Amino acid sequence: MPSQVNCTILELTRLNDTTYSMTIAAAGIAAELTGPGCFLHIRCGEERLLRRPISICSWEGERIRIVFEVRGEGTAWLAARTVGETVDVLGPLGRGFRLQPGDRPLLVAGGIGSPPMLSCAEFTGGGAEAVLGFREASRAILVEDFQKTCRAVSLASDDGSLGTKGFVDALVRDRLSKSHTFTAVLACGPKPMLRAVARVAEQFGVPCQVSLEERMGCGVGACLVCACKTADGAYRHVCKDGPVFEASEVDWDA
């Protein structure tokens, strides 16, 4: 069950020009976490009605780490907080990745899709490999964290300033063609990236789960803001039925 808690900020670090890492004390929320892929809904100032959904990057004990980009007034407010302040947090919310400790997934992340994939890497206890893609080297985040946690990490960037020049689906194809031990492909990032990765995984017959991003209102499925169309023609709430879906469930042409 989700809880609404005033959480104390324990750490706040700027990772690059637009991205921040925040660790909060959230005992009531952390106790409900059973696996990776869920998110928190954070109130960003008294004057803003809508909360901001932010993926859980990692957790240990009562400590939960989130990593977020400043994209507007709400996240700018959050980035301006200081250690010792409290934030109003609702969570954990959503349906996360179907994953077991000891699984050997290939984790695929694009940009700010990296944080929830780090929690997957930690959850498997070192059994995962990761493919990370960024626009350029200066926008890369959490690379060292993945290198400490994963068996192997492959990097790509749009401009070639970090790792291989190009998109992550080419690296996914390379890894799946060279290894047949992956139990699943798990991905988070922009929808075009997810679509490309899902198609590669399907070609190799590897199960694929994707974490979708949509604008959210309530965060608990009561409104229709985050509805997305699925392959069977129905609509699902990303906040309640997701954010993680089987790739085969998603209507990629919607």
C-alpha cells in the first residue's frame, strides 16, 4: 500500500547541468518496496497542485535514492531544496519489473531512463549487463554505479563522444547475438528507443519489458491523463497498470 510521508532529505548532489541525485529517509515507503521499477509522486511546493512522478533509483533500509532532471518549475523547486528539509512524498506507486534475484537480464537505458535500471542491476545481485545511451558525454549519468554493479556495461552516444556512436538498439543486437544466456531485456527511455529495442528482443526471442513515461495527474489511476493504448485496442493507466509493461502489450504505432 502506498503511504504519504514527509521525508527528510539526506543527500542532494548535482550530477550534471540538469540532473540531480537526492536521497531521502522514507521508512514507511521503503518497507513496501519488493522490487525495482516503481516510482514516487512528490509534491513540489505548496502552490503546485500536481505532484511530479520520479522513478526510484535505489533503496537500502529506509533510504531511497531518486535521480531526476530539471524540466520545469516543479523539478526546479525540488533541485533547490537543501539537506535536512522535508518533501511530501506519496509511494511506492505503479507496477514494476517482473524480476527475480539471480536473473540475468540485459538492461537498456536511454538518458534519464537510467535510474530505474540501476535498481534492476542492484536487485539481480550482479547478474545483469547494461547498455546505456546518452546524447553526449556531458549528459551521462550513473555510469560508474552501473560499472560497479553489472557484469558488463556498453555505452553509446548520439555524437560519439562516449562509447559507440549511434543508438542503443545496435548494441542490444550485438549483445543478444553473442550471448544466449539473457533471461530478459528490460528497458527504460524515450518511446522510439523502446520500440526499437522491443523489436530487436522479439527478433531474438527474448522476453522484453519496458518502462513507459507519460504525463501524470493523480498517480493512482483515478484520472485519464496517463492513459496509453495497448496492442489489444484497450487503454491502460501508466501510473497504475505500469509504468512497466510487457513490450508485446504496447501499441507502438499509437
